[in-house]
Amino acid sequence: MTKVKTLGEVARLWEDDKRHYVKYSTISAYRLILQIHILPAFGNRSDISEKDIRQFTLDKLDSGLSRKSVTDILVVLKMIMRFGKKTGIWKYREWDIRLPAAGERHKIDVLDTADYLRILDYLRSDISRANIGIYICLTTGIRIGEVCALKWSDIDLKGGVIRIRQTIERIYILDNGIGRTELVIGPPKTQNSIRDIPIVSELKTLLEGCPKPNDTDSYILTGSLRPTEPRTYRNYYSRMLERLGIPHIKFHSLRHSFATMCIKSGCDYKAVSSILGHSDIRTTLNLYVHPGLEQKRQCIDMMFNSVTGRR
């Protein structure tokens, strides 16, 4: 009789298979979840019930992990178990674990209009390589990893677009209990993140005035073939806010600020979603579209007047 494999054995086979289809950084993130969370709890088990997983979920939430972190763990666990069933080496009954109801919606931090304009004025007054990168983020909504990986060859000044084809990130790798970090440059995580973004005329003018390196494969932020990593650029950004006396918000809030201002300006939701590289417009709507009471009142009045023919 064939011995039933443990979840740990199934996980190793799943990981070997998965590495052919996902980015190196993604498989590293999966491995980290496995070694820290899943294998210590279930690695030696040959059968896991829905009750086991429900208790595991509650324990992780009680330990202080965020709902997103717990959801990510459950996604990996489910992928492994489904792989085991698909390959015929694991008995898996479909389960649906629902996390306890979330509390109040997490408020995203954005720049107010005055601070947004103050930063733009500061950047215009000193168009250095580092500053042009922040200007790009404020006017296109690209992520920090994307601007750090941006090369001059990705800029089409004639067409007035920036092409997002790469991202850079420092990932944590846990290998046989030994942790280390590694800087990885590669394609964005999803196909939708590979995109062309139009640039405003002022940004085009600023880029035209920047000194161009001889090699178009040089990075925008350094002017050389060596990139700036996100951690270093975040530190630069923090010092800039401090100089300007603007309360600190995360670098990613530049992206939130751009998206929020697009929505407030009446931009088409689908267009904003495409610019941001979201794979689903619902992500954009859930993050940035929160109509107030007056907007709802106007909407209902508009509908009623249209149907009844009233002005």
C-alpha cells in the first residue's frame, strides 16, 4: 500500500512545479509563508480538516497578523492542497474559510491639494534625477519599484508616453532556516501592470530638458546602468518631505494621491484603473471611489429627473 504523503512532501512537489510559472520573487514569498506559517502547523500531517484550518485561521488572527496576511497564507495552503488532489497524491475536500467580519475600512493616506502642489513646485525648482522620479510618480501613479526600474529606453518623448515593463524589489529569502535579502529586477507581477502611460506636457518638457546618458538602458534615477533600490529612494523621499515641512506619508501614498485626484477630477474609472495597472476595476472602485451623501443625492435627483422628464 502506498504511503500517504504529508502536506510538507506535497508542498515541496508543488513548489517545484510552481517555480516554472511564477516570478522568482513570488516563489520566494510562497516559500516564506510555507516555512513560517504552514509547515510548522501542518507539515507532518497527512490529512487536514476544515475545522483544523478554521482554528489555524483564528490563531493567526489572534497572534496579530492582518486579515490580508492570513488570507495570503490560506491562498497558499489551498493551492498546495488542490495541487495534491490534482496529482492524485492528497485527499482534499474543498473548504471555504470566512474570516470574521472586518472592522472599519482602513483609511488610505493621500496628500491634500495644497501639499501636492507644494511638492510639484519644489520639484520644478530643482529637476535632479531623483526629483524627476518623484514628479513622474505624482503625475502617473506608478509604484516605487516601477520608477526605480524605469530606463531612458522606456521613455517615448515623441509619443508622450512612459512604458512600464519592469519593476525592482528587494525580497526576503528564507533558505534552510537562513534568511537573506536579494535585489530582483523583473517584469511586473501581473500582465495588466505592463502598460503605457501618457505623460502631461509639463513632464514631457522637464524630461526633454534632462541630460541624457549615452546608453539608453541607463536608469532614469541614476543616469547609469546601476539602479537605485526602493529602500534608498524611500529615504530620499522622506528627507524631502521633512525639508518641506509636510507631514510624513508613505511613498505609496503618492500613488494613492494621484488616483484620488483623478477620481475627484471626474476621470473615467476604467481609464484610471488601466493607468494604475489594476487587474480588476473593482480594485480601483473599492480603494478610491467612496461617494459622499451629496454625490448620492445628485445621482438620485439626476435619475428621477431623467425618468420623469423634470428639469
